[in-house]
Amino acid sequence: MKIAFSAAGADLDAQVDPRFGRCQYFVIVDTDTMEFEAAPNSGATAGGGAGIAAAQQIAGKGLEAVLTGNCGPNAFDVLKAAGIKVFTGVSGSIKEAIESYKAGKFQSTAE
């Protein structure tokens, strides 16, 4: 399955960025193979609507979930409409977060 992280860097050792809309990168990981791709967040420098722009950027990537520190309500609505589960309160490295996700330690955000 493919999941995306708001990230401070472009690899699996990067820290999860607590800011979904203003993170530097999105790291998209196939949790079955651990292959990943990193994409700069095109909405990071937007004057307004950064969260919506960020959500739109990754909504069409075939993701099952997004893991981040915090996700604003407008970005959440875009992701939810795309059928993507959102998990907030995530911290640490992406590698650590993947293991926690696989172990079922996170609960998706309802609203």
C-alpha cells in the first residue's frame, strides 16, 4: 500500500514535518516494498491555501493514507474526498512512523 508523509527531508531518515500544508517534501512510500519517492511540496510557499494546494498535489497518487503532525480542516476535507485516510500527531523519522503504522499504533483522524 502507498502512504505519504509530510517530511522535512527527501528520504526515509527524514523527520515527519508537523506542518502538512507547509512541509518541505512529501515522501510517498510503498509499505510492501519500501520503495519511495520524494516530491517537493508545491504549496509550501503559497500565500494562502497551502494546505489545500498540498492536498491536491498528492490526492491523485493512489494513496491509502497520509501521516503528518497536523492537517488543517480544508486540506483534511480534500484528502477525505479523495478517499485518503489522515493520521495526525505523527512524529519521529519516517522509518519509525512506518513501523508504528504497520503495527496499528495510529488511529485515523475523524474530522
